[in-house]
Amino acid sequence: MAVIIQETKDWIDKHHPFWKRRGGKDHIWLFLHDEGACWAPNDVVPSIWLTHWGRLELNHTSNSAFLPDNYSEDFMSIRQPEGWLKNIRGHDLVIPSFKAPNHYRESPLLLAPEKRRDILLFFLGDVGRGRLKQYSRGVRQKMHNLSLHNNWTHKYNIIIGDRKDAQGDYSTFMSRAKYCLVMPAKDSMLHGCVPVVFMDDDVFESILDWSKFGLRFKSDDVDKILDTLLAIPEEQYKSLQENVAKVWHRFRYARGPALENDISKRIRDQADRAKVDADKEIQEHLALPDAFDTVMQWLYSRIDDTR
């Protein structure tokens, strides 16, 4: 990936005047693999990076459970003599990963029937069975073990596990949950579930105030999460959930004929039951800025910084 970026930059620099014009400050690079831009070549430091994953600590080290992605040890070669960069900086943006409308088909935000939020906390995914201990910084493993050993499922209707622990439709589970773990994952926003975050730099964090619609925990505070959630007043939870509904559309991709047709069909299928005007609902729904719009708005705001 990094070699491709380096060779692309070199080709641009050789064949066009654009890179030298502003030192690469007005160029945009996509780093959409798990480790974000931690393997980016130093040559592209001046540019804007769009990534799915960010770490902001100045002196952090790699703790990837995928050993070839260990970026703590600088790697230099004939093709990459200047080495690699190791952190995301303030002029870059973490963007949402793509989720098709079918992925959040049971979301009330897509006009599916509203479900009772009877699940206190939800996460269904890889919980680190057989993984190296540093996988997910140990957060998924710790949460899973706490839930199992303390019988959280029966005591508090908390679901944390993989398909060995819970069977059922993923989107339906998400639509029933009050809080959803983000370790990282972006599905909670698409389902109107208040995100509980365990990562340094989340989607659009530099432009959205996550404290208005989400909760944040440090990786070392996993054992405090249950007491914290149980202590949150219903009024505070409702406020967080209402704010999720105000920004959720910025976390989904809805542009282009295929996505717009898919979303329109799902709304039209639910319109009679929901007793709403389908055409009006579709028009209002698609008029909301999506993830791509949000990225473009942010890039536009950055124009002066690239001059």
C-alpha cells in the first residue's frame, strides 16, 4: 500500500507541476486499511489523508495483532529509503466505512418499525477467540470475559459476543439496543443506538462533537462501563439518542442511483405502515447530507490551509 502511494506521488511529481506547486498540501490520499495511515511514506506528510482509523498519541506504538502491520519498527528499503510515518495528525479526517442500506435495514431511521430498546449494551463480532492478546488492544476480550463471568446477559440483558454467544438478525439486535460498543465499528449510528467508544480518533471527530451523542471510555476503564451505564439517567440517554438522530445520516453513504434507489424502495415499502407520504419522506431523506457530502464540505473548508 505505502509503496503504491510513494510511486503514485513520484509519478505525479515527474509528469505534472501540481505537487511542486504547493508541496503536496492540496493532494488527497486514501488509507482505508485497518492501520490507517500508520504506514504512510513520509513524502506525503504535507497532504490531506482520509482514513478509516486514527491514533492521535504522539508516541504511540503499534499493537496490531496482524504482525505484518507492526509499524513500531521503522522499515527502510531501496524502494522506501525515507521510512514510514507513524501517526495521524490534525489536518486529516477519519471517514466512515461503507455500509449498504441492507446492513441497517431494521433501523427506525430508515423507517423500519420502532422496536423497544430492551438491550442495555450490544456488541456482536470478533471477540478475540484464539487471537493474540493485543488484538483490539484487549478491549473486546475484556468486555466479553466480563459479560460471561458476571452473567451480564441474564442480569442486565447485555449482549457481548460472537455468533457462538448470540444468534439472530444483526440489524434487529442493533435496533433494539440502547448502547452499542464501538471498538471500532460504525453500525451504532446507522441504527439510532448511542455509541460507546473505545478508540482515540473516531469518524468525523474533528468536525462533530461526539460528546453530544456518544460516550467515551479509555481502554483501561473497561471494568467501569457497567456501573457507568446503569448510573445514566433516562433523560440523559434520551438526549444522547435524539442527538444521534440529528447526525446519523452523515455516517451513511447515500449518493448515486443504486444507493438512492435502494433507500427509496425501503422507505416506500414502509410508508403505508408508518402512515407517511412516501415521496415526501424520500425527498427529505435523500436531501440530508451523507458521508460523502460531509467529506466534501470538510475538504472545502480546508482550501485556505492548502494555499
